[in-house]
Amino acid sequence: MNQDVTEAINPLLEWFLLGGVFMWPIMLLSVLGVAVIIERLVVYHRERLTRLQGIGEKVISILTAERSMEKAIAYLEGLGHNIGRIIARGLKMTTHGPERVEKTMEAQGQLQVALLENRMSILNAVGTVAPLLGFLGTVSGMIGAFQAIASAEQVSAQVVASGIYEALITTEYGLIVAIPVFFIANWLYHRIDRFSSELDRVCEEIINFSLTHSEAGDRENANA
């Protein structure tokens, strides 16, 4: 088993070394990209981006069945993530009028979106710089190949092979790093956009319902 692993690793190591010095920064960029992607996925899972609809329905259910703003706020604060706290802060402002509620939720929502977009610029940088380093390695390899041709008395495939290897491998590796990083970054941005739109919709529904609920309660108290 160990011999099979060694035999599999050796060609990969040889392939990596043939790529030249530019393979090392490209490899570091790939490690950085993977680390950022994992960290962002952990954050998105912790913030429970896919459960917004359930939160809104639960809050409206509490306001409908129990007619208690305090219980709705307690439920939101007990969720243990920022989305619940955003909506809870807005509900606490219902006594100050709809404009104050809307501005509070909007400001808190923008902060949450900024939190979700944190470090996304690193992924954009990795996706941009990795292929550029690959192309730089290509130029370096071709320069080496032409230098070998210029200094050789007889030109053969072996003379230029190492330079061409470096040129092709660095380009390939740069694209291997950049393509999935760009794909995943776009997918994450799509999730953020969907979350932002869904958060706006849920907040608007809760604001309208809570204000209607509050006005109906005030009328009942006035009639009593």
C-alpha cells in the first residue's frame, strides 16, 4: 500500500517541479482559496441562510396565535444567529412608527450582507492572479526554451522540452486553480443576493403584519 502511494506521489512531484518556480505561488493561492471557501461555507451554515422563510412564518404565527410581540422577539433572539437579531431589533421599534422599523431592519440587513461578503475579495484575487501567474510561468518557460535553442549547436526536442514543460504546466495549473475558485465565488455571491432579497421580503412581511397587528390592538383598546 505504501509503495503504491509513493509511486502515485512521485509523478505528481515531478510534474510539479517541472512547472518551475511559479508553481509555488500558484500552490499557495490554491491553499488560500480553499481556506477562504471553507471559512465562508462555515459562516453561511452558522447563519442559516436557507431558513429565512421558516423564520418569517414562525414570527407571523406567534403574532397571530398569541398576539404577543414580546414572545415573537424572544423567539427571534433565542435563535442564536444574526438574522433573528436583525428582525428582533426591527420589531422592538414598532412603537416608533413604520419608518423607524424599516430603517432599523435595512441598516442591520446591510451589516449582515457586509459580513457575508467579507473575504470574498480574496477569492476574486485568487481567481484573477492564479492564471496570470500561470501565464507568467508560460512566458518564463518559453524564454528558457528559446535561450536553450540559441545556445545549442544542434536543435532537438530534448533541448527545448524543459522550457515547454514549464510553459504548459504553469498555465494548466493556474487555470485549474482559477476556474473552480471563480465558479464557487459566483455561487456564493448568488447565495448572498438571494439571501438579501429574501431578507428584504421577510422583513417587509413581518413589518406590515406587526404594524397591522399593533394598530388592531390599539383600536380594540380604544373601543374597550
